[in-house]
Amino acid sequence: MDPFAVSPYALRMATQAVLLKKSGAASQRIADELSQRILDGDLAPGTRIRQEQIAEEFGVSRLPIREALRILESHGLVTLVASSGAWVSSMNLAECQETYLIRERVEPLALGQAIDSVSTETLDRLTRLAMEMENCQVVEDFVELDREFHLLSFQDAGMPTLLEMVERLWNTTQHYRRAYVQLIGPEGLEDTHLEHRLLLAAIRRRDIRSAEELLAMHVRKTRIALLDHPEIFDR
């Protein structure tokens, strides 16, 4: 018996491991691409995601697509309905208000936990982002910069479960935040820029209480403003 021979079982298991690894990489690639399309607004809330179209576009089987959709569901970007299909997640005004009420509580907590660990490099990046937002005239650019600014300010909280929750909440409200900014335009963001400057100053001072209060007010202001524009949720 050849001591170097590989049994059929071992060969089969090794082959399956390689296929699973490839499938996992493909799933993540597809999830990343669809996530970006959703966050950019290319796929609107309520849009059905047809697996056969995705399979044809990416040249893959249904298996990595199903796994990609599960990844997107865990991030709050897609809603899966058993025996029916997948849709880009959407919400009505009441659901959005509830989400913002949660954000008013959990984001100040994340920021307060992060402040003492924020590095000089992160502070410099936050400063650049705030300046870029003030000079921004394109809605899409502002929405992207604003998202990076806030999520970056939380990143040193050392609470991965909380940070996953925060990012999921941002994902589910991204479309409606964009629609609101489109309504008010760059000229309607002066108060937002001031709030960012005040928030950044509190972070630099390591003033946890002020930073938490400023952020809660910042989130609350958007929540109240959305109440004046229910038409956003009919799009």
C-alpha cells in the first residue's frame, strides 16, 4: 500500500474545503458590491433582488448569492422572505422614528466609550472630513463623508457588539438620510456643519459628557426634521 496515497474520503473533504473557501470569497465579493449599490442609492428600498440576475452578472451559482444575501440581511440592508425572495430593506416613518430614537441612545454611548482612545491620526482625519463636508456641494459626497465621520468617531469604543448595532442602524436609515439632504440642499446644512465643529471640539478636549449631549442633540434634530417630510417615505 502506498503510504503517500490519499484516501477518496480525504480527497473529497479537501475538495469540498477548497470549494467552500471559493464560495465564501465569492459571497463576500457579491455582498460588498450589493452593499455599496444599496448605500449609494442605486438599489432603492423595496427593490427586489433577483438571484438569477445576480448569478448571471457575477458568473456564479446560486449558493454564494444566497450566502451574500444572508450577509446583507445581517447588516440590515436586505429583507429575506421565506419561499418568496429578497428585497432591499425599507421602512415607514414610524419605523424610522423608532430607529432614530434608538440611535439617540446608543451612539452617544459608543462615542463616550471611544473618546479617551481616539488617536491623533483619527482626530486629524475627523477634522479633514468636517472640512470636506463644509466645502461639499454634492449630496452623495456629503452623505458618504458624514457616514465616515460618525462611524470613525466611534471606532475606538472597544465594544464590537455595540458598533455592529450602530452600523446596522446607519445602514437602515441611509436612504432616508440621503433623501432629506437632497430636500434641504447644501445651503440647508449650515447648522449641521456647526454641530460637527462643536462635536469635534468636545472630542479633542476629551469632554465625554459634552460630546454625548451634542451627539444626542445632533441625531434628535434629524429625527424631528424627518417628521416634517413624510413624503420621503412614499418614494
